[in-house]
Amino acid sequence: MLKVKLLQIGLLFVLFVGFTHSVQAQNSRDYVGNRSLSVMSQVEQDINRAFMNKDFERISKSFDESVEINFPNKQGTFSKSQARFVLKEFFSDYPAIGFEHSFAGVTSSKSSRYTIGDYKTTKATYQVKVSYKNKDGFWLIDNINISQK
């Protein structure tokens, strides 16, 4: 009977240690992969708010010198000023009624970041993926992909 109790206690200990290690591994993966709003960079949070408010001026301030764009109404690589106009046109053609952040991540090399959210209009919902790269210590937008869900 004592051996059974010791085995049960040992098994519980092993399960507890295994679970604790699993939670720690998940937490470290959360930093590199899934990230909540509370750990997103200020730029990423500002850009998400700007999508909700259709604030193309705020978003374009974070553009790199060239931006790859894949929108329902326009695709290509554009200069910073051209990309600003393309984004303004998108907001005009697809007015938002809501934007909901769903995911943020960092590549394994930590050289780029990305956020994903749902841009909602009266007619459809679009997935928005914004990619950032680090340039001279600043996170700049180098790619925006918007596709209908």
C-alpha cells in the first residue's frame, strides 16, 4: 500500500514538473510567436488603431522607402508617397466599420515583425497582414497584404 502511494505521489510530481516546463516553453514561444496587445511594440499598436480609424496619414508615417502592397484594388511595389495614396484610396473604397487585432509575431531571426487583424466593412471582412522590418533601430512597414476572407 505504501508503494502504491509513493508511486502516485511520484507520478503527480512528474506530471507537475512536466506541466510547469510545458507552460514555460509556451510562454517563451509566446514572445517569439503569438503576442498579445500588451507586448506589441508601440508602432504596431498605433498602426492597428490607425486601421480602425482609417488614418492613412498615421500609417504612412511608418512606411519604409518602398512598400509592397497587395490590396483587392491594387497590387505592386510603391514608393512611400505612392503607397500613402494607394492606402487612402483603399480606405475610401472600403470604409471600415471595425478592426480587430488577432495576431502578432516576430520572425525567428527577430529581423522582422508582423501583425494580423480583421478589417470589417459593411460588405465584407478582410484579413490585414502588416509586415515590419527593422531599419536603423526603427520598425518600418515594408509590406501590407489585405485579402477578403
